[in-house]
Amino acid sequence: MSLFRPIKDLFKAAPGEKIIGYSVVELTSIFGNAFKQADAAKAHYPVFSSLGSVGIRAYYSNFVIDRSEVHNFRSVIGDGFSLVDERAFNGLSIERYRNHAANENLILSISYKEFNVATVRLVTDSAEVMDLITKYGFSVPPPWVAFEGYDPAWWGGEMQGAQGYYNDHYFGAFFSRLEFAERNEFYTKYSATADWVLSLESTLER
């Protein structure tokens, strides 16, 4: 299964296909407990989608963060989860963790192959982990980080290719929910040029 496959297609996955390196049958066995509804599942970004329709009692998410934030991301997961298995899939390391005290599981992959960012893919039945990730408020790196040297005048609209995918699946969902003050903080954090500020602000008016 392609790592870029849209989330909605996961719900049509056949038993022999892989979701982050695990088959539906394997995931059904791992995530056998009833899972709680997480507040994070209602958030705009990152999106946590229930896998219940394919018989997996867990949530799936695919989002990006700044490479410098990976350490903080792992810290958010907490010390309660211990590594129980690691396997390779599509050239990536897939880590499986378990919190024995809470009887919860987490399968995690972090890739540095796409867009000059860290791409996080996970499956978990831990409502606490999902809520902690959402509350931390990881930023989606802006276009000038993901695509160094890209012309700000070309951003937005009906983009195709890598830029269109990045905006449709990651940046657009994140940026559109930011309030005015949050956007200004974001621009400062990533040293946005005046041209980029103008370009991104114009996308909100469309």
C-alpha cells in the first residue's frame, strides 16, 4: 500500500493490504479492546480517523511536523509506552509500542523522505496520546520550508503535483484554522517574507 494513499481509501483496505506495515488481520488482533472516543478525533488538524469500519478498534493519522520537533513529539507520547516490535516497510522503520498499564497500543512511523519535513503516520487506541498531540499544537512547516526556493506567487489555487498534495493533505487544513494572532506568531516563527505573508493571506479570501 502506498504511503501516500488517501485516508479514505484505508477504509476499503482488503485483508492482505498493509496499513503502516501491518495487515488488517494483524491490526485487528493488536487492537482488540474497545477504545474511547478522543477529543482529538474531532479536531481539524491533525485528523484522527476511526478504523472501525474495517474492524480495527483504533484511530489512524497521517500528518507532518517540523523536523526539529520530532524529539518533542516523542516526548509527548510519554514514557508509559515501551517498544515491543520494529519492522521495515517501504524503506521505513515501523515501531510498535505498548502501554501495559493502560492496555493501549501505538504503531508509529516517522519519515524524512518527503517535503523536507517529518511525516508522522500512526495507529493507536490511546485517546490520551491523541489528545496530547492535539493540545501540543505542532506546526505544519510552511511552503518555503517544504519547498525551498518556491515562488510565493505560485502558491494556492488549483495546484498540482507535490505542492498540491502538501497543501491539500497537510498545510491547508492546518493554516486555515489559525486565528489572526496565531498566524502572526506562525509567520514570526518561520521568518516569513512579506511576499509569502501576502500569498498565504490571500488564500484565506478565496
